[in-house]
Amino acid sequence: MLKYDLVVVGGGPAGMAAALKAKECGVEKILICERDETLGGILEQCIHTGFGLHYFGEELSGPEYAARFIEQIEQTDIDVKVNTMVLDITTNNDVIAINKDDGLMEISSTAIVLAMGCRERPRGAISIPGTRPAGVMTAGTAQRYANIQGYLAGKEVVILGSGDIGLIMARRMTLEGAKVKMVCELMPYSGGLTRNIVQCLEDFDIPLKLSHTVTQIHGDDRVEGVTISKVDSNLKPIPGTEEYVPCDTLMLSVGLLPENELSRSVGIYLDRITGGAIVDQYRETNHEGVFACGNVLHVHDLVDFVTQESQIAGEGAANYIKGKKAFSDYRIHTKGVNGVRYVVPQRICIDDSDQPVKLYFRVGQVFTNATVKVTRNGNVIYAKKKRKLAPGEMENIIIKPEDLQEFSEGDYLYIEVEG
Amino acid sequence: MEVRELTCVACPMGCQMTASIDNGVVVSVTGNTCPRGKKYAETECTHPVRPLTTTVKVNGGKHPVVPVKSAAPVPKEKMFECMDVLNNITVDAPIKIGDVIVDDICGTGIQIVATNID
């Protein structure tokens, strides 16, 4: 049986940052299992720029951002197994993995970092009626075809969902000569960044149809067209508003879901809103010695924040391995209320740490000139004015260690928006 | 005097700005909340530029294409012209990050460089 101190599941930005941080903290034997043929994760297909502004202070493409970490990993003795799928985790943190060269492997490990990333919601998740022709795919699939495999997914495209990947692909397909007819968005506002609406849609006169959805897919072998409909305030299609749009491709950009099959199978508690594990400030799950970070924990907007969060998990795992167990069973909860949809971490261990705790959160609607407040037992311990808060943009606040004293086990820290 | 409404793309804030242009010169910008917004509005109203990222074909590489970017933003009106050039180029592996693929794309003086290995 292979023996490691730390096994990292996933070799994208989260897994690489966690492994490197753990190495820096003195962990000796580390293994990264990656199911794709190279390290880098989804960054390898995100060839547009805009990555690294926070972390490196420069604007990089996805592969360039990934390469900075891949090069660092190559300079360490961190073991990497690519084309390797982790199938299971046992209660005592053994990892069951498989690949073509080694076959089925049982790997004993002290700690595990889960960094499997997220997956796009497919057609099945949103139940669009119609036939099942070729040409219906997620925006990320079309992105992989275009940017790694060198295929253009179609020539006349309708995009459903205005998430950032959909917007980026609208521009990419247009530059490659395809006609992107429209982007339909179910909600009355876009799920993507404003700058992407301007640079990816307005630059190319691609219409963004808010409060519209696809209600029928047509075609036998290949998509021949879609029916779109306007939706009412309850998001239900309005009869009589149907419009037929001929196209050969329907691209979906309708949300991302953390990929937690593995976490679920080992009994890790998941957050109903984030779809990721419930963790403490060190990113440890309820399964002792198992940590989670990056998009498998909650979907991030910026890879820079994935890197930062994964370093926390890597350090947490290192402290666990070295027996420096700052962790205690004495925990309080964080909870988003009044406009705050979720908060990560969901728990804070009250221990002898003198480190501040950074809370990440997302709002459920757009707020302007609002105040973010943190309260405990009715007392405000933090308040900050924000010019704009939007569901598409993750926010963070820092709680000072002195504000975490005098809590009782199971107490709540409430994060809310006022105004 | 011409007046233009713009959405700033300098950061995720997306400020709504108004620029006044007189004889091709931006004389005032309002609605921006930082100096970057003013700079974006000035560039956007006089000579708009965009970063260009795409792929070029590779001979003998691990993948059929390798991603590339313009080393600096290219004039917006030349994006499709640049795409035409890049779609008709084939490079030979091995390619390293930063390798110059085109030295001066469409007379802009801007380099096209590889952004991944292959």
C-alpha cells in the first residue's frame, strides 16, 4: 500500500495551491491525483485573460496562471499522478484511486484535501423539452473543443444563460466566425460580470434577452432551431411569446455545481446553498483530517481567491498532520440572514489561535449603498458600507480574534445586509 | 460636442460613465469613480483597444492547437483582421509560454505570444 502524509484530490488551481502550501509548511510526502492528462484543471481551457490581477498583480491567461503553479510543483518532491481517478475515501482516510498504469491503488494518508472543482449544470438539470439532437452542450464543453481540441462547436449559436463562461464563449465563437444569435437569460439581470457583457456581447452586437428562456429544442440528428419564450415574474414562460430561432448549436451557461460525489459518499456534511462541504476556518470538514477548498467548496468568481483559500486548507492540513492541532471541538456557527445567501466557513473553531478569520459571502440580490453587518447576541461587531453588492460577486469580511472571544459553544455569528 | 454613454470595464464595478467629446478629444468624463475609469473612457472614445486571445494550429504537438494572446491590447477594429492572420498560421512544436508567434500583427506593432506549452 502506498503511504502519504497528504493526498490532494484534484490538480487544478485549488489542489496545486493546497499542496504547495502544505509542502511549505513542512509536510513530507504529498501526492496529487488528477483525472485529466495534465495539471492545471479548467484553467487550461480558459485562454482569455483576466486571471491573476489580485494574486500576481498582472493580467494572465488561464494556462499562464496555471503554469506558475505547475512550475513550482515541478521544483518540489510532490508526487503527481495524472489520468488518475479517485474513487473512494475510507473512514480512516485511505484513498482508493485508479489509473491505467498502476491499476487500482489503495493509498494510506493522514490527511486529504478535496479540490475536485465544480461541474456545469447540463441540459438534464434544467429539463428543456424537445428532441435530443447533437449540438446541445455546455459552454465549457464548447470551450474545451475550441481551445484545446481545435474544433468549432457550431456555426449558428444560441446561448442560454448569461454566466461568465457563456459570455466568454459568445465572444470566442464570434471571433472564430460563428454567428451568435442571442444570449437568453431567465432572470431579469445577467449572472455575468458587467465587463463581460460589454466586451463579449455589446462589442459584437449580440443581443442579451433578459427574462427569456428556451422552451423547445428542435432537430433530429443535429439541432435545427430552438423556441424561446419570455418569462413572467415567477419565471414561468408566457404563452403567446414564443419565437422560433434557427440555429445549429445550443450552448448552456446555467450555473456551476461543486462536484461532491466523493465527499457525499464518505459522509461529509454539505451546505444546502453552496453545494459544498460545511467547513471551519481551516477548511476542515466534519470528517477528521479531510479538508476542502476551491470550487468544490463553493463556486468562486476569481481564481485568485481559490488560490488564497486553498493555501488556508493546505496549512490546515499541514497543522493536522504535524499534530499541531489548534482545532477544538468547541465551535460556533456563521449564518447569512437578511440578503446574505451563504457564508463560508460555516463554523469557526474557538481555539487559542490569534489569527483573524476571513468570512466569504454572497448576497441574494443587488444592493446599492448598503451596510454589511456582523452581529452576535444582538451586538454589532462589524459594520461596513458598500457601494454595490451583487450576487455575481463574492465579498469578504475579516473578523478580529478578539471579537471571537466569550462565545458559547453553538452560538451564532450573523452576517446581514442593511439598506 | 458629442456625448457618449459608456460602461467601464476596468474593474467589476461597471460604472456608468458619460464622456463629452469635442473634435475627437475627450473634454470631460463623469460617472467614473476612479482614475482608471477616466482613462478607459478616453481610450474608448478615441482609439478603442481590446486584448485578443485565440489559438493557432500546431504541428507535432500534444494538442492540435496552442493558445496565444496579444502582448498588448489591439485596436478594436482590427480584431477580425488579426483573427484571419492567426487562423492561417501553423507553428511547429515544441512551443513554450511566451514564444513569439507573430512579431507584428497586422501592422499594429504588437506581438502575438504563446500562452501555453505544446
